[in-house]
Amino acid sequence: MTVPAQLSEITVGLGDRAYVISVANGLIDQVGDYARKLGFHSPLAIIADDAVAEIYGDRVKRSIESAGFKTEIIPFPTGETNKHLQTISALYDAMVQLKPERDGGVIALGGGVAGDMAGFVAATYLRGMRFIQVPTTLLAQVDASVGGKVGVDHAGGKNLIGAFHQPRAVLIDPDTLKSLDPRQVRSGLAEVIKHGVIQDAELFKRTGDSLDALLAVEDGAYNEIVPWNCRIKARVVEQDEHEHGLRAILNYGHTIGHAVEALTGYETLLHGEAVAIGMIAEAELGEKLGVTPPGVVKAIRRLIQKAGFPLEKPKLTADAMIDSMFRDKKVKSGQLRFVLPTRIGEVKIEAVTDLELIREVWANYHGA
Ligand SMILES: NC(=O)c1ccc[n+]([C@@H]2O[C@H](COP(=O)([O-])OP(=O)(O)OC[C@H]3O[C@@H](n4cnc5c(N)ncnc54)[C@H](O)[C@@H]3O)[C@@H](O)[C@H]2O)c1
Ligand SMILES: [Zn+2]
């Protein structure tokens, strides 16, 4: 197997479930080589949404076939609105036809929706089988494909049904971002900015310095940024795989962001766009609580504005937002907990019991 130029490898150290995230341009054509090297057995199921199957399905299929495997593309209808158990059921039907073995495997090809659903199929079909993540959106490359959370939405809530099931490898080809809609690219950058705020001031600065190249997906713009983000997420997941503590810092911007998403029906705003609003509002809450220095709030707001996120305040009442936050599955012992920046690169988690503070922050929110 030819080793691509500029290959970055990050190990996710989880004992007997450890795996390597590989990042290099052109990796999308080497999925078969990696599956062989990892000892996967034929046949392999490539699970992808219709749109990604159309763009990258054949290339991945060819790579897997030339490594000597039998394989089929199992497509599902594109979009978050299809991330539910009925789609999973149809995927199981196709798996029964293909008859992959437990040591065989699933290739999750696409964005976070494909990763979460194919991962859930891999976690449950035959009581769990091997799978490889091949993420193709920025959100999936810097966030969703790392850490082993898989699952689907339920009418009662987003990601309500799922499992922890780590992949055997994550194969990231940053060149695939070139076909991504620019709005999706920006949405993924919200998680990059988040990683900077919670863990790494240097990443935060670099993101600001190279913002134009990142937004335009210039050649090589992501060759350092993607592994950098994977490393941050991997280090957090290694310390707290099942989210008993530290992993919760990844929810910065998401407590309010999830409420905005839920109340706007997951349709008007993309995930990262809601998180961008959430990151600003949560920093403003931190300022009100005396945790986040005003200069830090300004720096966060400035970078998010510079990235061009739509930051107008959604027409939602603070009480509706608070209700929605209490319904979130992450609420612990009936308390709302927020991730608050103490400086760029460091956060602390605080329970906020005075709901009036949240009402004030939402009343005065100014992102745009
Ligand atoms: N498991 C986790 O830890 C985790 C973390 C964050 C988010 N998520 C989940 O991720 C999901 C969102 O992921 P997403 O934003 O990637 O959405 P997505 O998978 O729906 O992809 C967004 C759109 O981009 C298209 N697309 C994907 N790759 C493309 C490419 N290279 N070129 C052209 N088009 C492409 C898709 O067809 C889709 O229309 C949510 O369901 C969220 O819950 C999971
Ligand atoms: Zn997110």
C-alpha cells in the first residue's frame, strides 16, 4: 500500500478499543487497503447518504474491491430528518441481504448523519461488528467521527437512542471538503472554534489567521487543522470515554445551541450555526457570572462574526429556551450546567440555578 504524502496519524488510546485516525489527501481511494490491513473480512457494507454515495460511492467501492473484498453501497435518504429508527430498519434489511460477518464490517461514508447511523448499525447488527469511519463533512472530520458516539434521533429528542461503539479506524481525506457546500464548511468551523476556546488558544489564533483559506477550502488549508482538532477531541475522549465528566466540555455553545436547534425545528439553522449563537450567548452568560473576562467574550464574538455566521437572534423566548434546555438529556440532577470560558483555551463547568440570569443574557444577546 502506498503511503500518501503528508500523512498525519493520531492514536485514540482506549486500551483494547484503541484506533488510529489517519488524515491525508487521497485517502478516500485507500479505504480497501486499510480494511485489509486491519483484517476485515468480506463482504463490506458501505453505508452512505444518497448525495455522498453519488459523489464518492464508486471511488470507495473500487478501492475496496481492488483490495479483494466483495462490497455493496447501501444508500439512505440524505438529511438529519432521516436519522431515525425507520431508516435503520431499512439498513438492517439491506445488511441481511448482503450478509456481512461480525469481523466483516461497515464503512460509514459521509457526514455526521451517515457516521451516527452506520455506526449504530455496526453497534447493533450481529450484536456489534467492526466499522471504519470515512467522514466527508468538516463537522464529521473534526468532531463526529471521533469518540464512538453513534445513534439516531427520536420524536422525543435528538440522539436519544444510541450507543458507544468505537470504530477500528477513522480515515480522513480533507480533499473531500472541496465538494462540500460553503455553508456546511462554515458550520463545521464552529466546532473548530469551539475546540480552540475550550482547549487551545493557539488553534483559536490559527483559525482566525487562516480563516479565508479555511472558508474557501484552499488546497492544503485543512491538512494541519483537521489532525489538530482530532487530537484535541481524542485527548478528551481518552480521559472520559462515556461522558462522566471532562467530555462535557465539548458541549460549550451546545446547551443554548441545542435549544435553538430544537425550537427552530432543525431546519432554519445548521448545527454549527446554532452552536455559533450558543457560544456567544454562553460566553455572555460567563461574563455575567464573573467567570469570563469581557475581552474573552469580545475575542470569541469577533472570530465568529469574521467567519460570517448568521447571528441574528432567533425569535425565541427565554422561557421556551430554558424549557428546552431542561428537556435536554444532558441535564444532571435537575440542574442546567454550562461550559464557561475562563480564558481562550480553558473553560469551567458551572451549574446555573438563577434562571433570571439566563433570561437577562438572552434578552441582551448580541451576536450580529
Ligand atoms: N457522534 C458524535 O459524536 C457527533 C458529534 C457531532 C455531531 N454529530 C451528528 O452529526 C450530524 C450532523 O452531521 P453533518 O453536519 O455532517 O450532516 P450530514 O451528514 O447530513 O451532512 C451534511 C450534508 O452534506 C452532504 N455531504 C457530506 N459530505 C459531502 C461532501 N464531501 N461533498 C458534498 N456534500 C457532502 C450530505 O449529503 C448532507 O447533505 C448530526 O446528526 C449530529 O447529531 C454526532
Ligand atoms: Zn456540535
